[in-house]
Amino acid sequence: SSDLGEGAAAGGAGLGLAIVKRVVDSHGGRIDLSNRVEGGLVATLRFPRLHP
């Protein structure tokens, strides 16, 4: 497991993406993370399609 966030550096507890990861994992999804050239992070959440 890796450190997914810099929330502590931004004044938070640094738990945001860790919590999101747990929720996404529990639904069979995944998180794709990438750095932006101009700074910051892009987090894309992907979930399996549900068929009614």
C-alpha cells in the first residue's frame, strides 16, 4: 500500500484518498492517479458497470 495523499501537507489529516480507496475497493472499482504538469493530482474513479 502506498501513501495516496498529501492532505497532511495541505492542512488535513491525509486520510481522504485512503478512505476513498477503501470505498472504491469494496465496490470492486479502482482508482487511477496521475500528476498534472501544472501541479496537482488527477484521481479517476472507475467502477464496474451494473446491469439491471
